[in-house]
Amino acid sequence: MEDHHWMERQRYMARMRQRRRREGKRRLDYYVGTQAGTIIDQLRRPYVGHDASSILNRIVSEWARDRNLPTS
């Protein structure tokens, strides 16, 4: 039974770490169009920095840079 309590504690701590990490972060509810979805899927990779959020961040940053928009 002790293993069960240890595992529950680990899950609880993981949830708390995730909650703290997300605290104060801006969230965008985005429904991707067919063309954009295809592009994002082609850029995805199974390692850090290549998830959909990171890809969208890079696309928006590059778009703003190309238009000389302020980024801060």
C-alpha cells in the first residue's frame, strides 16, 4: 500500500508543478485551418521546440520581424 501512496504523491506533485508552470501564461484557443494545419504538421518533430505552440510562436515572431513590428 505504501507504493500506492508514493505514486499518488508523485502524480499530485507533477500536477502542482504543471499548474505553477502554466500560471500567468497567456493561452490562445486556436482552431487551425486545413492549410495551416498541414504546414504545422510538416514542421513538427518529436523533440523540444517543435511542438505546435513553439512552431506558432516562431511563425508569429518571424511574421512580425518581417514587417518591422515591435516585439516587446
